[in-house]
Amino acid sequence: MKCYVRGMILKSIGLTILLASLSVINIGMAQTAKDDVKDAGQDIKQAGKSTGAAAKKTAKATKKTVKKGVNKTAEKTEEGANKVEQKTR
């Protein structure tokens, strides 16, 4: 009878340990999911910053190109005005 009781106690202890370990695994997985959501949020934030930086660089390049075009146009306009002035003298 003692062996039977001892076996029941060992089974119940084993079952308790199994359930406790499953609970710990579930808690760990819940924290991992939470961390995944946080990481996803950080990734989105970083992507937004990168997009903003790219847009800023593009805007600066566009500004520089337009400025060059405007200056070339102004030079050509001035040359044309000088030619007209020379012809009218």
C-alpha cells in the first residue's frame, strides 16, 4: 500500500510540475508577443524616419536642380537682352 501511495504522490507532483511549467511557457510567450508588437512599432517608426530623410534629400536635390535651371535661364535671357541692345545701337 505504501508503494501505491508513494506512486500517487509522485504522479501528482509530476503533474503539478508539468502544469507549472506550461504556465511559465504561456507567460513567456505572452511577453514575447508584447515584445514583438513593440519591435514592430519601432520598425515602423524607423521606416518613417528613413522615408522622411529620403524625402528631405530629394527635396534638396530638386531645389538645387531648379536653382541651376533658373540661373541658366536668367543668363540666357540676359545674353539675349544684351544682343537686342547691341542691335538697337
